[in-house]
Amino acid sequence: MNILMTADTVGGVWQYAMELMTSLEVKGYSFSLATMGPPPDDSQLEQLNRISNVTLHVGDFKLEWMASPWLDVAKAGDWLMNLAIEVKPDVVHLNGYTHASLAWNCPVLVVGHSCVLSWWRAVKGCPAGDMFEQYRIAVARGLASADMVVAPSKAMLDQLQLCYGPLMRTRVIYNARCKSFKPAPKEEFIFSAGRIWDEAKNIKALCEAAPDLDWPVYIAGPDVNEQGQACEHENVKYLGNLDQDALVGWMSRAAVYALPAYYEPFGLTVLEAAMSGCALVLGDIQSLREIWGDAAAYVPPGDVRELVFALRYLQRDPSVRRSLAARAYRRALSYRPDRLGREYDRAYRDLAKKADATRFVLPVQTHDQRLDEHRRSA
């Protein structure tokens, strides 16, 4: 089966796409991977070259959640439609929303990894304002046009329906991660990964807690804040951006992984940490509770004192720490790439059966027609 898949390179969607395409390699799938936003870097290209069933197509277009993206979104739509004519996919798999409303001649699956409106509600504590109305309309239209909507957690699916209205054809398919992450003898430090200025991941709270902790805190990710200034916090050591081999090494040795997130629709770094044998301290939010159950300690994201208490408790009680890590590791084993592949194989085949029973003969919109639609919806 031939799949046209979109992806971006700036977050977890790239890693998700790699896991999915690898898991379906043995089932005879071929993928045409169309990237938008920043182009893949050298390490991503090296990763892609290890997968035999993928052809890469790189597009230089803004992503729909970026500032003033709509002219680029329309141009990207033309590019994707031309790609579809060239590669003749059996199913289009969009890891974004707005292009689902194009006049495809095959079934369309949309995966809701995250969205601006649900992010805003979780991080800011209120609905997004009128400045995002065009985004809301475009995303709602895309979701309503999709033949199937998939989310990586029930919590994320609930958020999509809260923000954009009820969806009729939905599935929850949890993400997965490769077996590269494995436990090693543990050392006395706390680990986290992400951007210090990312309000959703809330790593800033961990930095505020660090001076009151017995162990050092190591953070993988950019060692500068949003203004480009070097980050400096007591008892925190910044590691900068790590390649996968280095990340595997740090996680395998970390005794505790902390992510007091306000917003995390799934959390691939949490899964990596659990596979690495870390005890988990996470933000007490619906999605992380859903995914990790009793295999993690939870703290209110806005309460630094509770975060300090939870981390110090695990530091000082090795038996509790090891027990929590063991539960997280066992639960992580359920989020395997082979399960991810099976569930998407089933979804793709269900859509292909629908295509056999339904004629997808629709007029292809021109670039000017789509621009007119965007202007009317603005």
C-alpha cells in the first residue's frame, strides 16, 4: 500500500513518523514523506536513510500554526495535490489539519498530535482569543473533511472535539518508541528534556525546584532562553541539544525523569525515560494520567513546592523509587512499535476498503480558489 504522509521536523511528529514507517516496512508499505516547515537536518536525514520504504519530498512552506501562514498553507496545498498526482497514494496521512479539506481522490487520515487552541487552554488557563479565529475555522474544516481522525490519547481526542466540534470517525492510537532506550546502572541525578522557555513542558518549574534538591538536575535541550540568553540556574546543568545516542546514555543512567507539564498530548520523552528505567514525576494532567496510570508520581504543574516534595521523597527512598521505575518500565512495554504498526495497518486498510466502495471523484481546487476560501474565512 502506498501512503502519502505529511510531517514537520520541529517536534515529536518527526520521530513518530520514523517509528510508524519503520514498523510498517515489513508489511510492504511504501511512504512518500512530504515535509513542511524547516527542512530535515543532517541527523534526521541519516535517520531517514536507514528506512528503505520512504521517498522524501521537502517543501519550503510555513506550518499552519505559525504566524501569518495562510498564503504558504495554500501554496503547500497545491504542492501536495501535485505530489498526489505523481505518487498516486492509496491513503493520504496528514499530521496536520487544514489540508484535509482539499479535494483528494483517496481517503484522508488526520492525526491530531496537538493544536493551538488546546495548548492555549491548558497553558494560559482560558480559551484562545479572536486572533486564532481563522486557525480555528481552518482546523475545524479539515477535521470535518477527514475520513478518519486519530489522536495519540483519549485526552487529546476530547480536546479536539471540545475546540472544534464533534467528530464522527475517530480512533485513539497511542504512540510508540524504538527499543534503543534501555536501563543501565542508575546514578543520583534528575533528568529532563525540552526547551526551558516552553510553557507547556514547564521545565522552568523544575529549574525553580532545583536549589532545594539533594541531587543535580540535568536538562537536555537548548541552553538558552527565548531571548537567546544563556540559561543559569542553581543546581541545574544544561546539556544542550543531544543526538539520540547521547540521549539514550543520559536517560539510561538517570534515576528520575521529571516533566511537570501543563500540556502534553502523549509525551515521547516520558516514554523514552520509562523505557530507560527512570522513576517518573509528571504534571497532573488528564493525558499523562491516562497513559501512565499508577506508574508515575504526579504533581500540580503550578506548584513548585509539591514538585520539590515529590522529587526529594524519591531521592531519599530508593525502594519507592525503584518500585515506581519498575511500574513505568512495565507499562512502557505496552507502547511498542509493532503495536503502533498493527493499529495503523488496520486503520489504513479500513480506509482503503471504504475507497473501494466509494467513488472519490471531486474537482481539484485551484490555488486561487483556495486563496478565496481563506479570505472568506478570515
